[in-house]
Amino acid sequence: MTVLKRKIYMWCSILCLFTFSLYGEDLLPPMNGYASDFAQRRAGSIVNADIKITVSEEGLYKVSQSELLAAGVSSDALVGSEMRLFNRTWEVAISVSTDGLFGADDFIIFFADTYESSFTESNVYWLGFGAGGLRMAERSGAPIALKDVILSYVHRSTHNPELMYFNNFLPNDSSFDHWFTAFISKTYNENNSFSIWTGERDSSGTAVIKLSLHGGDSYVGTPDHETTVLINGNNIGGLTFDGTTAYDGQLSFSASLLGAESTTVTLNQTQVGNANDRAYLASCSLEFSRPLASLTNETLFFEGEAGAYNYEVTSFVTNNQFYIVDISDVSAPVLLTDYIVNSSTGSYEVSFGDDVIEARRYEIVELAGLHSVDSVEREVFRDLSDATRQAGYIIICPYEFRASAYRLLKHRHLEGLEVAVAPLRDIYNEFSYGIADAGAIKQFLGYAYHHWQTPEPQYVLLAGEGSYDPKGNLGTPSQNILPVHLGPSSWRWTAMDNWFTQVNGQDELIDIAIGRIPVTNNIALNAVTDKIEAFEQAITNVPAWGKNVTLVADDDASSVFNIASENKVASHLGVAGFSMTKVYMDNPPYGDPAVVRSTILGGFNSGRFLFTFFGHGAVDFWTSEEVWRNSDVSGLNNSVYPIVAMFTCQTGVFQDPDQECIAEMHLKKVGAGAVGCLAPSILSDQLYSEYVADGFVGSLTNAGPVRLGDALMAGMFKLWSDGNPYREELRAYHIFGDPATLVKAE
């Protein structure tokens, strides 16, 4: 019979058929504000599957009796014929070592697909018990007489680590998550070379490099960009493309240029006439022919051919038991039997045959090479999808915050609110199939709004810090205690917590008042709660400082900021009898930044109900002169905790794990600072900030009771109804603090 070595050009058009993965799929359906958009998203609910199995890579997995017992499954429940496995909305076919009662040597085998998103690289499977479960089908893999033997396959090595985050590149584009592998530029090439594994490549064949890129800009010329590719220093050509939209391209070259173990790829921007030619690399892969030989952990994935062929896979070091699995359909893998094992010098070779109409994808693995799961745990469901529930106030937090969260819940309950706590893990388990995703929070809140008993929830508190880097790509300590929804704006891809409560109708108006206390532990949450309780206890007695406010406005040639402060803030407060200190930098003596800073500090120390600021802002300061900075907040020792409302830019950018925004600083300052803040996570437009201010401050002067979230709702409604119903400020003006904070009593 003929021995065949398949070359890479035969695979370029069909390789994609076998890369079915959850990556790129939407975990949850679109949430457009219809009641039907929000439902329980629990895997295996038909059998109350509650054994959560977490994996982080593709492959055939083994779960042993001892692992299941350690997870809390009783020994008499471990009956092979009763086991069923689920992933998201489908059941997964499994293989069990016995249909009877499991003994110490028994186990389950299943194939796990990859999952990757902006939030996690872990996929979740759920084991339950009941009759009629899916089992892996089997077909004979006996070598086929007189058929060709295939000894090689096309291997794909991919380089796509998320190493760079560009929140200001195409910030209005939601088609990608703004993470890239490399930035390639004519003037900046620090990360344009990297190494890719090419072990045992067939140097006589053809290789292919595939690149996924975004152009860095739109240049006057055509094409705008050229990315030149070097393989181990050898120029193999360039890819030309236009504009900033995503571009996928490939180049073929001699596999003799590849290294025997690894290959260095270098990318340069070389477009003639574009001195600033630049591009962003999302992914690079090399495809090359190599022998059908086991890789690490006694396993190999490869794509076969349509028709009747035999396959010979070499380089296995042990011969306990082999599993050859057709994984073309990852939810229904098929075991191939009747294979043949031959011994070779120091290793083993496995031969099998397959006769298929369409090419199939296989994994072959020796028993010792079966993957071990990351974790096996029994989950207790809190039934957040129970439609008989009702709550006006909800706290969403990690389990670790339960003690301090229950303190706030008790406080709100004693005020007369119906309360509920929704631990983040439970939200994932019931509303995103156990998989970490910020969208699960919206799915849960939409469900509570539409399907719990009326009246609908009024206030929701997100208790926990969030980060734009939930997977720790940049190597910084994880601050993703409670995930952030990142969304588009005119200037940056940024945090937009209000998105979570836009759940009723196809508008961008929030339907539940939402706030966040961005802390990382119980101690910090308790410190904020101390301030909330002290403020509410004091405000109910209408203290003298309860009618004192400080209004700060930046200087501007047209006095736009102090005019806004007068028309949208002072007009409300004056009618309501508030005593106002107006720190307008257009007016003496406040042209001196030191005087402004001293006056603000004096207001904190003497007691204020409210501070407002109109003007230019940054993450950690007010005005270009930096009249109020994080360092100033850090030094506060005030004992009266005001509301601080910032109608400016970026002072609510809380998602950066390396920097605290000034709103966070005010809120988290222990025993001082503010009881709550309003601040944007975007470069807010002055006109639309004025609408927010008009509604927010106007609400604070209404007859009581008024809560901080009511003022947020009023600000958003004013912008939505009188300003612009599609503005990004509707998503990005954040309450820092508890939205149920009582700011005006009866």
C-alpha cells in the first residue's frame, strides 16, 4: 500500500471546519428589553445537575470516583448508567467505565471544548443523575485492507496572547474586545518579534502563516498599510490592507525556513508613503506538515481526510489503553475501536482506519494522557429564578462579602425595603450556565425585573471592585471582584454599569437605580457602610450642614461652566433654601488654584450636604490646574460625609487596576471623604452633562424620601427625555456608593 504525506496546501481550505469552539459565540442571547430575553440559563436543570466541573483547555477528560466523592456525591449515587453531563444548552455524550455502582477504579470520560471570552478561559460542565443519558457512540477503527496509510498531518501553532489593551483605538467599535497581541509600527517595534513552536516540521513541504490584524489608521493613500513578514529573518512577503477594519491575510512559503523546534516571526509595517504606518495584531498562526506523532501528555489532535484511509500515530511512551475519538462534533464524540498497537524502539505506534464521507477531526490519547479537570464541586442553588421572589433592593456581591453585605441588607430591611442578596457565583450558575460573564448580571436583573413578583426591584448595589483586565493579562493582581461591562463611547472603550439595568424596552434608559461600591474586601465594604449609616442617621434629623453646599466651576473663556452651575444646580438649590458657596474660577478670588483647594477643603471640614463640580476633569483630578486631586482626598479627615457630584470627564474611570479614580477615592476614604459620588467613566459632553445635573440636583430638592439612586434615575431621565435618548452618558454616569442611600428623609 502507498504511504502518503499530506502537504499543507491541501488543508488550508478545510482546517476551519474542525475548529468548532465556543470562542466568538455569544454565551447569552441579545438582551433588548423584552421579558422573553431574560430566562434561567442553567445547564442540566432537567435532572437538577449540581456537580460543577471546570476545565480550561480542549481535550478528553477523566473524572474519577474519588474526585466525585470528594465533591460530596454519595457513593450509592455513583451508578454509571444514571450519569448525565451537560454544557450550556445541550447534553454531552460521555463514556463510563461501568454501568453499575462505581468502585475505586471507575471513572467518567468526556470531551471538553474550549471556551474563551473577555472574562474567562474556563468552560463549565454539569453532572447530574437520571436515566436516558447520552453515551459516546462507537465505530470500528480497524485498519482497512489495501488502503493508503497517512503518516503526517497539518499542525497549527497559534500565537495570540492578550498582551496589550487599547481602549482608545476604535472606541465605538463593539466587534472586538480591544485586547491585542502586538502593536506594529514603523516607529515602535518593541513587540513585533515572537517565537512559535514548529517541532518536527516537514521541511520539504509548504507552510502558511495567517495573520489577523487591524490597521492603525486610515491613510490618504491606497492601500494604507503593508505588514511585511520575516520567518527566522527571511522576508517571505507582505500583506496590504486598508483602513482600520479587521483584516485576515495569509502567505505561503517554504517550510524549510521553519526552525526544527521553534520559529521566530517578525512583523514590520512598511507601507511606502505612510510614515506612521501601524497595525494591531490580534492573532498569528503557522500551519505546517509534521509526522503523526504524539505531543506532550501522550496525546495528539489532528485532522483526517475524507474517504477510506489508515492512520499511523507514533511516539507514545506507554501502552496502558488508548482512546481514539472522532471529535468533529464536540458534544457527541465517537470512540473508535479495534485499533492496533505495535511496539517500536522505546515507543509505541497506534494504527487505525476510518472510512468517512467528510473529513473528520480526531484526538488520540493514552490513558495516562487523559486530562484532569481543574475542579469538581457540588453547588447549592439559591433559586434566583424562583418567580415567587420579590425585592425592592438587591445586593450583588461575591460570597466572600456576605458578612458585610448582610449588614447593609439588614439596614435596608429595617427601613422597610424588601431585600435580597445575589452572590455572583449563583448568578453565573443560574444565568450563564456557570460560566463567568458580566452579561449574567444583566440576565439576572432583567429576569428579576420581568419575572419576579411586583413591585419590581428599585435599587441594585454592585459590591466589589471591577477591572478591564479580568483575566490578569497584564500580570497585575486581579481586582475583578465583580465584573465590569465595557462598552463603546466616543473617546474610550470603558466601564458602563448602567447597561446592567437597561432591561425594559429597547431604549437606553435605566430601569433600576444602580450603584457600585468598588472594594476588594469586607473591611473596606464595612468602612463604606459605616459612612452610609452615619449619614442617614444624621440627615433624618436635618442637621445644619444638611442645607450647606459647595459649587465648584472651572474657568473658561465663555464662562460655560459657571453658567451651567448657575442654571442647572444653583437654580434648584436656591429655591429649596440651600446656603451655597460658589467656587467659580472665573470669579475672584478663585482664579488662584490654592484658594480653590483651600475652600473645597474648608467645605469638607465644616460640613456639607453636597459638592458639585462643572469643568475639565481627569481620572484623578479636577481642572487643568489640578485644584482638587486624589492626594487632597487622601488627606481628608472630615466627619460629615457629603454627596459629591462631578459633571465632568473621566472622574469615574474605576476599572483601571493600576489607578484609583477620584470618585473611588472619595467613597473609599475610611472615616472621611464622601458617602456617595456621581461621576462619568467617559469624556462627557458638556451639554449632556448639564441635562444630567439638572435632573440629578433637582431630584435632591424634592419632597422626601429621596434616595441617591432616585437622583440618578432623574438625571438619566432628564437626559433621555429632554436631551438625547441615545447618548453614551446614559450608560456611563455612575453612582459610586449605595443607590439606596437615603439623602432626604420625609
